[in-house]
Amino acid sequence: MAMNDLFTTYQIKGLELKNRVVMPPMCNYAIVKKDGIPTDWHFVHYASRAIGGTGLIIIEMTNVEPDGRISDRCMGLWDDAQIEPLKRIVDACHGFGAKVAIQIAHAGRKAEDAPTPVAPSALAFDANSKTPRALETSEVKEMVVKFRDAVGRAVKAGVDAIEIHGAHGYLIHQFHSPLTNLREDAYGQDLTLFGKEVIQAAKEVMPSDMPLLMRISAVEYVEKGYQIEDAIKLAKAYQSVGVDVFHITSGGEGPIDGSGRPGTHVGYQVPFARKIKEALDLPIIAVGRLDEPHFANSIIGNDEADLVAVGRGMLRNPNWTLEAAAQLGKEVQIENPGLKLSFNL
């Protein structure tokens, strides 16, 4: 059997990718009118990465309500008026040969511009952050509906996949972490209940062949934070209700202390991705300082992950994928509407 590499095609349900390169969701904080509607900045930002050969573009954290944003300059999908501007971006990326997912989220207690953030429990992120209000049980159920409605709008905008954000200390992470969920209702008795209900609600409005991705933090870098074994249990719970792909990152739940620090070396999160892949036998996206093409290629070749997300490298160079193809001696296809050219760079 031939060994896979960064430029081997990949299929997840109805999603066919021309290569294994992923642009991960990275917030731009570039909304001008604070209305959650993407602008020409976002259009150029994403379309240029499609022109640059990226297989899958995951649009940045896009929020289910105005006070669920990290900042008022973040994207949203709480209103139908936000569908067409998003569709313009999706259509352009499709025209240049990329597939598009979007990350749907709520910042919870990390919503910096919300007058009073909401969270599972009334615990502030740190001494400089606002103390959130604990959501009532009925409000948690309403939040699930907000996630479902945002996913429905993304589907109408033409995306190829949905990613639910359950990492980096945002609302779903806050619910499934014992550090931030001190509730006594059903959402405190089963820490994964909120996330599972969001997944099930999302699936209700997604085409049956559209994959659902979920981003989770594999470890928490604080005292008494959960570890990789706990993350595997979380992932299995979410897998049981319909997650098709996991996007493995780490941290974000609180101020980092001496009990554990994220690595600064190349590929420091890849072992987390590999362990979760082995435990779940599901497609996995690895991320975290994977900018060097030969190293990124080795992750696929060694079957440590199925897709590789390149963040900082792609911010520096929209043509990262084309440059990687040149270094690896791979043929690539440059597309524009009505024209396809294949060649070795």
C-alpha cells in the first residue's frame, strides 16, 4: 500500500479534499461595524489561502450571539443578514479549489466586551476578567438552540463542514471542565451534556453527508486540570453522538501556572493527536507549530494524524501550500473559475 503524504487526497463522508493541508480557525478581530458581518478584509484573507492551494479552510471562530464573542470585532451567525456576506467568501474559496468549514462557538466567560459574560458557573477567568453570570438551566437549553440556528445559517451559506469549538476555555470547554463547571443540575452531573446536545442539534440541520468537526483541548495547563486520558473520555462521549473528526489542540482554560506549561518546540501537540487517533479510530487534525513542510509531511506519512493544520505559517505566507509542494517535489493544481492548471513548482 502506498504511503500517504501531505498531498494525498482525503475524503470524510461527502467532503473530498485535494490535499491534507488545513488552515485552522484564527480570529482576525477585523469586523468594522461590530455587527458580526465579514468584510473585504475577510474575503481577501480567506480567498488568498484558497488561491495558495489550501485543501480545507476553517473560517475563524464565529459566534452564536452578540455577547458570545471574544470581542465586538469578531464574526457572528446569529442573524440571517450575516449569511450572504459569508456565502460570498465560501463561493470564492470554492472557485479557487478549496473546501470550507466554519468554527461555531460561544466565548462564555472569555467574552471580553459582553457587559456581563455568561458561563456554567460564576467564576472569572482571572483577576483582570469580568465575573460571569451562571446560566440558568433553561438558558442552557436556549443556548443549544442558538448553536443549532447558527449552524443552519452556515449550511445556507454553502460551507462543506461544521466545526464546533470545544477547546481553549470557551463555553463548551467551560462546561466539560471540572475546573469551571460547578453546577448541580443535569449539566453539572454530566459535564459533556451541553456539548453533546450542541452536537446533536447541529446534526439536525446539517446534510447527512456533511462532516461535523470538533476542536478540543487535549490537556489543561493549570493545577488539577484534566489530562490526555480525560480528553480521550470526552472525545469518546462526543464521538458517540456524531462527531466525525477531532481537531486536537490544548490549553486555554485559565492562566497557565507552574503545574504544566505548553511546549514551544515544533510539533509539541502531535503526541496528543496521535493518542486520541489511536483511542478513537477517527480522523484527526493535528495543529501547533507545524510550519515546516517536511515535518508536516512526516505527520501524515507516519500516520500520526490525517490532516495537518498550519496556522502561523499560513498567516505569514498565503501560498504556504504551494511552497510546501515545491519543497516536497509534488504536483499541484492551481484553479480559478473555469480554468485548472496542474504543474510542478
